[in-house]
Amino acid sequence: MHYLIYNRTAGRGRLPHALDTVRDYFRDRAEPLTVLPAVQGTELTALLSSLPPDARVLSLGGDGTLNGLLAATVHTGRTVGVLPAGSADDFASSLGLPRDDLRPALAAVLGGKTKLVDTGAVTLHTPDGESLNRHFVNALGTGFDAEVAAERETKLGWMKGEAGYYTALALSWFRLLRRQLTVHADGADQPAWSGRALLASCQNSPRTGGSFFFAPGAETDDGVMNLFVAGNVGHFTLLRLLPLVLQGRRVKHKEAVTITGRQFTLSWATARTLHLDGEIMPPVSRADITVEPASLRVFIH
């Protein structure tokens, strides 16, 4: 049985048409589809957890919508169908699914071909000593890219598509915050990075934010993640490096490193804004990340 969850606010106005497209597609093929209530958070987790273990859960929205169902689908028998209707749809892109045409994603769901992909389990630590356990499937980011996402979410929610990201990027450009960051990878005593950093993005797929290719060679099913760190980068250097990131080319610079591993600990001297699959979280002072290989089953075409 197919169960559809959706995000009413996804895609800056794309959702109503996308929802009609999905319903029509299933109806025309005489396939049953149950549309679940548009709930979020713990209410959504409880609802999905009550479904049969072999339920096929369809996520209609963006990366944030997909993130919301991970608690009830990682390490279960449930298969997830990614139906891109968000503002960035980065994870859908890693599966080869276009964001401007739902038909390939719907065909993948009814075709039944699946693969197992990795997810990241993370414990977030806030400055006041509280901790929060979550998952992500596409990317976890702190620093500049998270601040761009927060700018877009809080001030530019009315803008559609890539225009919102580029506008948020321009606004964030004027305040480049480079804070002290220490990174430990795979339990090593010596830090893999220590110094001022503009951003750190842990990537399961190549792209985040709809435009930023922080890990062009990343694979969603290789059992590792790529942590991209941009260090003490100023305006002029960033101006030179950004086109490489936006074009998906590898960045070669002494202040830009990529660390591949299965475990990461990111510790910030001053708490920083963080996002999980584009969803803005409270500022954190530390993030403990562990890759969970082959932990989520998704439909592919």
C-alpha cells in the first residue's frame, strides 16, 4: 500500500498542483493511494510508525519533508518514494530525479525498483547543555551555508526556486562569520581540522541548498560521508571559490578541505546555526555524526 505525506508549504506554491498530479497518476492506473494528514514532528513520526512495516511511504515536498519521515523509516522495512516538489530537491537530484517533472519519480514508485542508501545519525548539543538526536539523508551544514538557508527561510520565503537562494547568498555575503572549529574524524585523537572556519558541510550527496556542490564525488550508498570545510576565507577568496562550488567543480585551496569518514565530531567555540537537509535547527556548539550505511530503502528509476 502507498501512503503519501506532503508539506503544504513546500516549493513556494508548487504543492497544490503537485498533489493533484500524484492523485491523478495513481487514479489513472487504478493504484490505491492513501493521503495522510499533513502533520509534522512527533505527530508525523507516530503516524508513520503505526503503518505496516512494508508500507510504501511517499514524500511529496523537498529535502526537509523527506527529513521529517526519517525517524519512522530508517532501519525499517518501509520503502520511501521521493517525489520532488520542494525548493531545492537535492536528494532527489542524487537519485537522478528531475524537480520539474514528477512523472519519472512516480514511475519509479510503481516500477518497484529500490536501493539502500546511507543516512547520518547526529546528536546535536546546544550551548545550554541540551542534546537532540536526529537523522539526515542529504546534508548537515553549519556556518555560512546554514546562515544562507536561515536567511532564505526567515526573510525570503516568498521567493521561488533558485532566486531565493541567490538572494539569500547575496545578503549573507556582507557578514562572513569565521568561527573556531575543531573536527575529529573516525575516532582519531588528532583533529582533522582545527582553526577558524566559514562553514562545514557533511554531505551524503553532492549538492545542498539547490546550488552548492560541496562534494561533487559523493555517493549516497558508499558507507561514508564527505565533510567539506571552508576555513578562514575572506570575501575575495570566496568570490573566487563560489563559482567552482556552484559549477560542481572540485575546490583546490589551502583553506578548503574535504574529509571522508564514517564518524565526525564538529565542535564550535561559539554556537553556530545548523541545518539538517535544509531544515534550520537551533544554534549548536557540537555535533556528533555517525554514518549508518544502507539504512534507508528508496525507490529508483
